[in-house]
Amino acid sequence: PAFRTNSGLNIDASYASNIHIRFNNDTDATSMRLYAVKTDNTEEYVDIPIKPRNASGSTYSVKTNWSGTISSLRLELAGSRGNVGLRSVILAKDGGGN
């Protein structure tokens, strides 16, 4: 399973230093990879450990050190089959509210 936002987000990566993802995972996958596709056509990513067969859903939080401007986000669960229900992706800057 994979998800991708539309391009054109144009988010300063410093505002995505904390990312919170909520979703249901009805696959055997134990990790996911979140990519930041940047306006210069380069990518950065972070691997996030997840719970397999977690149909009730969980929120996963990760810190990033991305730079540049994010054009879109892509989320991939490699080597798995099944259903995934993405509920939310929240980008937050370190220190909250700054």
C-alpha cells in the first residue's frame, strides 16, 4: 500500500520536524517509509516502526531533519498486502506553536 499527496504543498521543511501519522494497518508490515518530495525533485525519507495487523489504528510520531521546501508527501508500506486506512498526517514544528 502507498499514499501520495498532490504536489504543490510548498511547505518549509522546518515546519515538518515532528510528524504524527494516524492510520489502521491490516497488513503484516512492521515498518513504513515516509518520503518528503521536495520542489527541487530530490527526496528525503524517514523509516517508522509500526504495529502489524492493527485494524483499530494507532498514531505514530517521528522527528525529521529535513531541509528545503516540501512539494508532496509519500507513504509506503513495502512488501505487504492488505488494507490500510490513513486517518491523518500532522506536520508540526519543534517547540510547538512557534
